[in-house]
Amino acid sequence: MRIGGISLVQLLGAINFMLLLFQLFSGRHWIQVKIGIHRKVGLALVVSASPHGFLAIVTAN
């Protein structure tokens, strides 16, 4: 499945990587954010990682 010429799995992977970096940087206090933002981004990471993993498994076969 492709959106604008890029695979949906790759797109979700890039989004997950950015969310993961944000979580790392805010968790280590390298950037200062409110705890509510940190939690919401963590939830967004879980929500986007689930279809990313599912689609990767489905398209691999």
C-alpha cells in the first residue's frame, strides 16, 4: 500500500521514529515539556506503532 509513492509501513516507521526521539529527549529532560504532552505523545506512539507492526507483518508475506 502506497501513499504519494511511499510505502505506508515506511511512513508509519518514520513517524514512529520521530515520536520515539521526542519521548527519549523529553524523558531525559533534554527538552522541557509538560508531563501531559509526554504522556499524549507516548499514547500516539503506541497507536501508530500498532498498525505499523501489523501492516509490516501482513505485507511481508
